Amino acid sequence: MGLKVTGNFCAAARVTAEVIHEAAMALRFHAKLQDFIELLHVYPTMAEALKIAAISRFKDPAKLSCCAE
């Protein structure tokens, strides 16, 4: 019997995986809202970087809305 994974589940799992470290540190150190504002947020995430690398095979990343300056 196979596992059926919906698109919504995959999206939620990806987002969760990318922010779980921030949530864990916030709980451990009793973070306040200002702490999140001052925290360095890594961008692009590894998942986004891999997606952009894959897309760049067919499109110029500089023309993508995620990568435009």
C-alpha cells in the first residue's frame, strides 16, 4: 500500500522544515517579537536554491521574480 501525499501536505512540510530551527531556538531562548525582527533569516533556503538551479536550465534566473533586484 502506497502513501498518498497531497500537494498541500508537501508545501506544509517544506515550510515547516525550513523554519523549524527558528521555532526551536525561539522556544529554547524565550524569544520575543523583536528577536525575530533582528534574527538573520537565510535566503534563499536550500530548497529554493535547488529549485532556482533547476529552473535555470530552462530560464534565466535573473528574469524570475524571486531573483530580480
